[in-house]
Amino acid sequence: MVLVATILGCTGGIDYVVHGQGAGETVYITETVVEEVEVPVYVEVEVPGETEYGEIWVDSDTQPASTDGVDILWVIDTSGSMMRFDPQLLAGIEAMINALPESGWRLAMMSNDPNKAVLETQFPLVPGDDIADAMDMYNAMGRGGREEGFDAAYEYIVNNPYASTWMRPDAALLIVFVSDEEEQSRTHMIDVVDWTNWYSTQRGGSVFMSSIVNVEQADSICTSPPSIIDVGDRYMEATNFFGGVIVDICAEDWTPGVTDATSNVEPFEKIHLTYVPVQEDSMRVFINGALNWDWTYNATDNAVHFTVIPAAHDHVDVAYHYDPDDPYGLGPTDTGDTGS
């Protein structure tokens, strides 16, 4: 997310204050004027977004609350048209298993047919299980023809007695929806907002969502663009609400997106920057809007490393100047012209 920042010019250096979203907007410099009575007066001076140090960029992230592990549900379309995606599906699940930490996670699969999900009673995959165990679970799970991923997840979590034997109220929750058709819930989650409102209340808000679906025709990489009625608009709208990862179901390899979805539920100890800062000493880090100094910058991986890890749900902003003509710090481009 890109935010416009304010640079505070005061004794001791440069400070930033995050104002709002948008790139190329006006940046304000606030000067502190100290009168004889030593009462600070703030004067806003409008200046262009680009300064002598370069343009301003803000990288942001919110710390997930998954210190007590993560429960994962793969809610999978089990209609006949999905069989062609079995190789990508199993490779994606294997990638997730390999990307997860060595302890603390549990993973279950179920149909996106609510009538089947409410009856699913397979013990979840746990650390130490591998792709062979995942294949056994996939082959044994109930299959139905209804395309109601939101209702299926609700039925499993709320109305399936078996779910309560392994799902943990103090763990983060990640749901991955996989379908080549639009979400069609009609009992509990009639509108997308019904889903986002309900899901937001689970696990104290420590919930995550990703979708592997047909994306918009203009963005699809399918050999033949999907029918408009098969585009997963409802899944994508909900996924964007939770800041999750969307994967085109026609992608030959789902593993990069699945790996990204997995990393989203793990507490971060550093934030990789989008661009290379042009002046390290002008960088500023804010946690929940408050200036923070419990970090160091490492140029090797172009990341801010935290010496005190942000707490669950903390929102972190890293503001810095970058050179728009050389945003990645690559230096002058070598054209191969020797000048001779």
C-alpha cells in the first residue's frame, strides 16, 4: 500500500507523518516555530511531492496474530470440471506444507458443497505429514455438486461437530477457496458482506483468506477466457477485503501464490522495501502511527529488521525517499556504448 507522508522539519533531523493514500499527491512540510514563551506553532507549507532527497514511498504491513499457530482450511470445488486442475492443486498444497513452520499448524480439506462439508470428519494434516498424506485426504474427502464455498466453510466451522475437536480458538485461521466457478452461497452468506462480516469476527480478527479462481477475462491467462458467469467475483471481492492473495486458476503453477498466502499468516520480523532508500538516515518507521526506533536497515536484503518484533495487529509504516529514475539502486544503465 502506498501512502503519502509528511516530512517534519525540526531540530534533530527529518520526521514523517503518514497522511493518506495515493501517489504523486502533495506532501506537506511542517516547520516548528518556537516563540519567546517556547510554545510551538506549526505552520504548513505546501511543496511538491518530490523533494531534494527524492520522492517519498511508504511500505506498510500489519502484524498477524498467529503466535499460537494457524488452522488452515482448503475449501475445494469438487465438480467434474475441476479434475483437470488436480496436478496444480496437489502441488499447491505440497508447497504450502513445505512453506509452513515446523510446528503449530493444522490443515484440512473439504468440498465447497455445504452438505458434504458439514459431514467431513478427516483428521487434519499436521507437521510431519507430506504430500502422500495430502493426497490420501483429498481422495477420501466428500464430494458434491454445489458451488457454495462461503456456506461450506460456515457449515464446517459452526455446524460440524468434528471441527471443534481440532480447530483452536486461539490460533490464526486461513481459508483457501479453490473453484473454477463463481461463489453461489444462498443460505448463510447470501451477500459477500455477510461473509466478510462473519469471518471478521472469528479468532479475534486473526483471519486470512486466499482464492484460486477464474479472474476477470481481461486478466485471465486461460487458453480460452472464462465465461463471465464463471469469474470468481465474490471470492475475489472477499479476498481483497482481507488483503489476501488471488491466484488465476489457469496458472500452470499455483505454488508462488500459495507460498505468499502462507507467509501472510506468519509473524514478520522484517519488512522488505519496494525501492532502495537514497538516504538511510531519513528513513522513519511508525507503528500504529507512533514513531519507532526498534529497527535497523540492512542494505544487503533492502529490508528493515526489527529488534523488537511488532505485536499482533500492529500496523507498520516504513517511510523513505527513493530516486524515481533509479528506484532499485541499480546505477546507470550499461548500454554497451564505449564512446569510440
